[in-house]
Amino acid sequence: MTEFEQIYKAYFSDVFLFLMKLSGNESVAEEITSETFFKAMRSVDKFRGDCDIRVWLCQIAKNSYYSFLKKQSNLADLDSLDELAIHQQADNVEEKLIAKDQAMQVHAHIHDLAEPYKEVLMLRVFGELNFSQIGQIFGKTENWACVTYHRARNKIKEKMEGRQ
């Protein structure tokens, strides 16, 4: 078994679950997980090892997901409206579209966050890591991870409220 096959077997589930949490759509998560490992395979020699390989793979997955969203943003997809109805429990299509637009704004604001805020927020919310684990990844304390996460959340709130 090659080294990359071992990486694939060890981290496929983590990347897939991360994308499921991010997208809320199993077929999108499957597609982007495959794309993530394809991209990782092509650029594994560029992996410097200065972070956990899971973080590197999730970063590739996140970027692939945002690229996917960009491509899909101009299409009116009835399937996504059905999914939105399940997730948002909105009463009408207008409320669903507003909720979808707000979700896209949040994702855009997350994408615009400076590091380490962006990565800490992504690891906490989408990677479901606790503050201790996040602190270990960055070589910092659990308290640092907690403070950084809350600062990132506040930055997004400020942007959503138009204060920044």
C-alpha cells in the first residue's frame, strides 16, 4: 500500500464529515471529498508538514467547496430549495432565499477572515474540534484557541451587522 493510500484510508472519513457539516449535502460532500484527495495527491510533495495533515486536507476541501459554491451561485436549483426547506423550516420561498443568501454571506465573511481566525473558526465549527485540540494544532493553549474563536465570531457578527 502506498503512502498516499494510507493517508486516504486514514483521513477520508474526517474530510467527508467536514464537508457534510459544511455543505449539508451528502452528494456534494462525496464529490468534493473525491476532488480533495485528487488535488492532495497531485500536490502532496508541496505539503510542508508544518500542520497536521488533516488540517491541510480540510483546507483543500474548504477551498474546493468555496469554488463549487461560486460555480453554483448563478444557478437556481430546485433541489437546493428543497434542502433549504428541510434545514431552515421556512414558510415560503422568499424566506428560504433570504436564509440562503445570509448563509452565503456568512461563508463569504468566513472566507475573508484573516488567519488564524479563519482556521480556528473552521476547525471549531466545521471540524468539530474542541479548544484543546485546536490549541495543540497551533502549538498554543486551549485558552488561546477559545479567545481566538470568539474574536472570529465577533468579527463575523460585526460584518453581518454592517459595522465593519
